Amino acid sequence: MSSVFHRIPKRNLPVAVKGEGMYIIDKDGKRYIDGYAGGACVSCLGHSEESVIEAVREQIGKFAFFHSAMFTSEPLEELASILTTDAPEGLTRVFFTNSGSEAVESAVMMARQYFVEIGQPQRKKVIGRRSSYHGANLTALSVGHQLSRRAPFEDILANVFHISPCYEYRGRQESETVEQYGLRVANELEQAILGLGPNTVMAFIAETVTGTTNGATPPVPGYFKRVKEICDKYGVLLILDEVFCGLGRTGTLHACEQDGVAPDFLTFAKGIAAGYQPIGATMVNEKIYQAIVSGSGTFKGGYTYSGHATACAAAIAVQKVLRGPGFLDHVKTTGNLLSARLNERFGQHPHVGDIRGRGMLMTVELVEDRSTKAPFAASQDLSSKIYQNAQARGLITHALTGTIDGYVGDHVVICPPLIVTSENIDTIVELLGEAIDAAV
Ligand code: PLP
């Protein structure tokens, strides 16, 4: 019997012993193609990128660890410089964390500290979106809205107001154009700010492209431009969470580039060191940095392992690959191919209601009835069946049950390592088709 406190103990977990490019191999020698990049886009370079492995070896041989409040290090400085060089406009500073949840928590804490430093301590409210996921610590759970994960903690979460997500398949009314829909849901932010009191709101947080709760859901064109206008009008800081969708996953370095907006905070994690080391980051603009530095002088957050040199060394190597010649073009091309293959295989499928996503981050949404969009009953536990069917066939994918305003539905997220080939895509789509057909 295992004495590990596994998060999902009822899941029959194979023992991973080796990674090889797109594949994970278990103790019995079974090979699994990684359709989920090692757990939500972490392993974006697959499992055998030699330049990253070598960078880790070399750095760990130099020193084990120095606290970033006592020393800086060359890898720490170099990584921050790489990330800020091609950051969205105005993002000039990077604060390092160990995970995405901590990156989100740090952004919320910095937003709060900023307003305290500039003499507006009454600004303490955060607005988030329903159906979002921002991580598992109490701050991230508070600003997010994954109901099943929040449930046991509701009474101790911070009081955060949530507006509608931008989820065209479920939210757009037939009488609306896509643009009208985007403006309507963006305008909910303005109504929320006015309702809460403009001078009391400090930040709005959203995933640029969602990845978890309702699968990969890109915003409709114009949505974030309107959000940004509203934030600017009321002095509310915009936090974009790109822990899932950032750093190449959508075909551009930052997902928000495609929406034409630059936030006040941008959070990352999975794509920074591609799972070779745990690391996250919060990028922030100069206004916020300077307010803290020229105010109390110290950011009151921070973690012992912030800016760990070995993690930074791994991340530098990963970031060089991402920025290498042709890499993002490869993501765009193979992303288009993945979308095309999913549409060929599932476009007419009686139980697939929507196929959506951006770049190498796609979702297939399952429905009992395509014409009414009625989901399968939660009691059918369809997502678990699809997950198990896929695993039995040697495909790692993420099937999840999402919740939005009382509606519960099943989605499969497909986000393989960015090094995926067209043959790999064919294999993933074929195995996924078998797994879904055997479940519905
Ligand atoms: N934000 C988003 C958008 C995520 O998808 C996740 C994790 O999936 C997180 C934050 C939390 O990241 P971590 O699990 O590294 O704490």
C-alpha cells in the first residue's frame, strides 16, 4: 500500500520511469504518448531536451542554493532579462515563484501592496470570472471559480466577485454577433466595478485563454480590448494569468499578443522551465514596481525558493529553444493541423458539441445532444471513462468535468508538447477518438 497522499487515490497510477521525447514509459515498459504535456502544458519541450538537462547539471554543480534576499545570481538575472526583453508592452520586472498558484498569489499581493503604498488602502476588492482556474492556494482559489475545488473551503475564501466568462459556445445568444457577445460579457466588468464602488476595486483577473475549468476557451475578438479600456477607466489593475496558455503554447510567445492588450501583471509557470524544474513568475509594470520600491521598499510576499538558480538555469535553456528559429512557426503550423484533424474526426460526431482552442491548446466539448447542447449527466462520470480509456490505449490526455453557473459538462483538453509532429497528432487524435467512442 502506498503511503503517498495522492491527490486522486482512486486513480490507478502507472509508475513513470522514463521520458523519451513525446512519450512516457512506465515500469512495465508500456509507452504513453503525451497528449497533455506532462500535466497541463508543463513539458512543452517533451521529456528529453538535452540543452535543458545539461543546463541543470551544470548549474547544480556550482552551488546548491542561495536565498534571493541575500544574493542574486547570474541565471536569475539572465532569465529576467530574457523574459522582459520581449514581454508585452510595459512589463519590465519579474518576480519569481515556484508555481503558478504562487505567481497568481504574488500578483494579487502586489496589487494590494501597490494601492496601500500609493495611499488608496480602500482598494481591496478583486473581480474574477466564473468558470476560471487560477491555482490551489487560498488566494488562487478565491479569485478562481472551480466550484468543486472551492467547495470545502468556501467559508474561508476571500470575498471575490465573479463575472461571466467569455465562453461563446455556451454564452452567446443567437440574436448576437460574436462581437456583440464579447462586448456584453466584457461590459459586465464595468457593471461589477460600479456596483462594488469604483474606488474599492483593485484588480480584475482572467486567464487569457482558459485551460482548465471549461477546457481551452479562447476569448472572442475585441473582448480583452474592452476589458482593458474598462480597467483603465476606473484605475483597476489587469492581471492576465498565462500559467496555462503562455510562453508559446498558443503560437505566439504570449497569448495576449493576439488580443492586442498588455496587462499590469502577467503570470506564468508551466512553460518557463517546461517541467524540468518547478518555477513560476509574475511580470509586473514599472509603475507598480516603483511604487513599492520608493514606498516601503520591500515586497511583503516572496518564498524561500524564489529565483532558485538551478530552476532559472533550466528556464534559460527552455526559453532559448522557444525563441529559436522557426520554433513558434512550428507551433502555429502543428496547432492548425491539430485543429484540422480534430474537426475531421469529431466535426460530425453526435456527441461532440464544440471544438475550440488556440494554437497547441485545444478542447473537444462533449454533449449528450448536439442540437440542444445538453451535457451528459454528471452521474455518468464520462470524463473519468474517457481518461481511463485513453490511458489504457497509451494516450495521456485530460478529460475533465467543468462547471459553469450550475451547468456541468465534459471536456477533453489536448495540449501536447510543442515539439509534436504531424504523425504524433494523427496518433493522438486516433486514440482519442477510440477513447471517446468507447465511453459514449
Ligand atoms: N493558473 C492557471 C491558469 C492554471 O491553469 C494553473 C494550473 O493548472 C495555475 C494557475 C496553478 O498553477 P500551479 O499548479 O503550478 O500552482
